[in-house]
Amino acid sequence: MKKIEQKRSSRLKIIPLGGLEQIGMNITAFEYEDSIVVVDCGLSFPEDDMLGIDLVIPDVTYLKNNIEKVKGFVITHGHEDHIGALPYVLREINVPIYATKLTMGIIENKLKEHNLTNHTKRKVVKFGQSINLGQFRIEFIKTNHSIVDAAALAIYSPAGIVVHTGDFKVDYTPVFGDAIDLQRFAEIGKKGVLALMCDSTNAERPGFTPSERTVGRTFDILFEEHKNTRIIIATFASNVDRVQQIINSAYKFGRKVVVEGRSMVSIIETATNLGYLNVPDNTLIDIEQLKNYPDEKTVIITTGSQGESMAALSRMAENNHKKISIGPTDTVIFSSHPIPGNEKAVTNVINELLLKGADVIFQDVHVSGHACQEEIKLLYSLVHPKYAIPVHGEFKHLKAQAKIANDLGIDKDNIFILQSGDVLELSEEKAQITGKVPVGDILVDGLGVGDVGNIVLRDRQHLAEDGIMIVVLGLDGATDELVSGPDIVSRGFVYVRESDELMEEARIVVNEAIESCLNRGISDWGKLKSSIKDSLGEYVWKKTKRRPMILPIIMEI
């Protein structure tokens, strides 16, 4: 009996704590006996109904409860949806971080901002190198993505090897560095791979993702066609290869380059210092120097390709930018696709730019950083996993990849579409979901982490939709008689000056409710407030079919 128990406890557990059912907030725990290794630690951006929320980070209660087992964070690449939550999570789970050179450079910028540099151990890992973390050995494998230094991970455990692709594509002609190390995937595949966790973002798209270099050729054509205008290009700050190609085209056509947007400036500085970005001398100029050059001799690389309201391009479109105003002599190029959910914001910015007379180009100036179906098939064919675990994407993306795996001959019973919080236990003999751990969204609002929950959000929604009515009254402390009020103040409910009659009637209704309570000897403030809320709420609903938040304030006089 003891022997069987020992075998059962020595299975590998894979526990996604975020990143499934959505694009963003990627974080997965791998657990074997007394060791936990965490792959990635990302954030996601708030949904439309999360009013006032800045960021969403994963709930890491499971890691806190097992802190003595956690050996470190292993990071695949430097995008926000894979590293953005680190500064918040490290405060509670202070373990070492392992990442490639550029990824670590971007993480260090974040740690500096949050004053965590001196408290966090960091180790830069090279491709082909392995690190030992408890019962695990992790090998970093070179891949291609829309940011340099992206890695896949081979996770060696006593139960078998798991290959985690991170975000990847197959690019045989990358702008910087080497192509994806397909040979290493094949070598690991020969050893026998227990499970493959593969990027699903483009699993619905047939064919191959084009090389990043094709965008460089497109830029050359656009620069040739728009010789007489200033060119403004919006792209992701982290897409260093894209920035490199813009700089190459600008240099070729004798234009000076201005970089605008805090995140863009920060990442370009880091990439240049680490040797991942090659900027010819006298090409970059400060925004203050723009006025010294004719428009047709300048290029502005900016953030805001997703329509973010505070990003540089949005501020330009709304005339809120201090240094740059858009006009008919501008060509604006969107070098990105809208992330699902951002389409409306992007369209709004495009419309604003067009209204100002600018020429806006948003087609064919982007290639994805994620693998399409043929690349996914190639990876499965090299790795030959026993189990397939689609990751990174909404349910429809995961489902599309499950179909690819099944078409390639992987048994349906060996394909696991997990939900965040599922505990998948794996061994060579079998795999099954054996339980759930707590997961969820922790909301970051300003400096507050987790202090805004569902109830606060519901109140914000309520206030946004129907407004608030505040009822103020004074009671005599000795006799419980009504001394002043009730006065009613409203915000976001009705325009008071045009609703005198409604507000006066509301005052009478409240007055009657208070008198009724006091006449019956009810002087408990809680009961008084409930009575005011009920009677005023009922009256307002009858008259306006709205339910504003009602806030009674009683003062003792």
C-alpha cells in the first residue's frame, strides 16, 4: 500500500494560475513533491466593466500557502502579459527570477520603479543553458517572437519532460539573432516528451506566419511613397525588431527619428544598452529638436497602437500632446493589429486622425509574433508529446489547437484543455485533473493592490449608471426629534435645477418616512436609514424608473 502511495504522490502537477480563457495574465506552477517552479508572471488589462481599474494581476494564494516549496520564477519573454505582475507578486513571494538577457533588462526596469532591485535575486540565462531548481531542471531553448530573446522551456522532472513553447513563431530570417532552434526541439523529442504546452493564439489561422523581415520591406515601400510628409508610426514598445526596421528605413531615406512614449523610450534604451538595437549615429533626436528639421525629414515612433487613452498617439489625436500636433502633412502608420477588445478604441483614434487631415495606414504593416497552424504542426511533429496541453489564448484558440493535436494523431483523452486553477497530475501511465486551487483576478487601482473587490466595482457600476442621492438630517441627541433637514443632494441622477418638483416631493417622502419611524418610537439609526432608503428608493423608481444609490447621513445635534 505504501509503495502505491509513494508512486501516486510522485506525479508532476501542472497548475495554471492564470492565462487560460483569456489573452494575458500568464502564470503556471509546476510542482513535483517538495518543489514548485513558476513559469511567467503576467498581468492583463481591465475589462470595460472594471471602472477605474488600472491593471489586473493573478491571485497567487496557492503559491503563498506553499511558499517553502517555491524555487523561482522562470520567464519566457519580456511582454507585459508574461512579466507585468512580477513587481506586485514579488512583495509576497520573494524568490529568484531566471530569464534571458533582454527579458531581464526589461524586468529590472520594473523592479527599479517599484524599489525592489536590492531585494530580488536575478540570474540571466543563455540559450542552451540549464538551471537546477529543486527537483526540476529547466533548459532555455531559442525561439522567435515579436520581442527578441524569447525562449521556450524544456522542464525536466522525475516524472518526464514537459516542453513549454512560451509565445513563439518560426522565423527563418529574424531581424536580430538566430532562427528558432528546431534542432533542439527534435533532440528533446527523441528523448521522449511527456507533454507539450503550446502557444494557441493563432491556432485558428491556416498556413505560416510571415517573417518579421517582410514588414521591413513594407516600410521601405511606404517611406518611398510618402517622401513629402512626416511619418508617425505607432507600434508596441516591446517590439524591438519592428523599431529596428523603422530606424533602418529612416536612415536609408535620410530621416531623423524621435521616440515618444515612456514605455517606448525605456525599452529602446534598454535594448540599445544591451546590444539588441543598432542605431546609426546622429539618427535619434530629442523631441525638442523636431522644430529644427522639415517634416519630410522626420519619423516619430510612438506608443498608442492599441488606442490607449493615455498613450502618446491618443494624446496627439485629441490635441492634448504638448509637443506634437497632427495635420494634413502627416502620414500615420499603425504597425500592429488591435488586441481583441481594443478594436473600438483603435477605430476612435483612427477617426480622430483622419478628421485632422492625416493620411492613416493600418493594413499590411504588421505580422504576428505567434505561430499559425503549420508551425504548430511542425512543433508537434518534432516534439512527439504523449499529452497535449494548449496554452495562451481564449477557449476558442485552445479548442483550435486541440483539434490540430487530434488531427496529428494524439488521442482525445490525452489532450487537456485546462481552466485556470485546475490541477493536472501527470505520469507516464496516466494524466488526470485531480482538483482545483484558488485563482482569480486581483485588481490594481492606483497604488492599491486588491483593495478594490467585486462589491466596490458593483458600487462604481451603480454610481456610473444611476448616480447617487445623499439625504442629510439632524436629530436631537436627547429627544430624538428631527432638528434639521432632511436635505437631499444628488449627483449623476437628475439635473436638479430642472427637477425642483421631483426633489421637493422626494424630500416630503423622506420626511414622512422619518416621522413615521420616530412616532413609532424607532430611533435606531440603522433602522431609520433602511426606512429612508426603502421609501425614497420606491418613490424614485416609480417616478423615473432609475435606482440611484441612496446614502442617508444622520447627524446628532
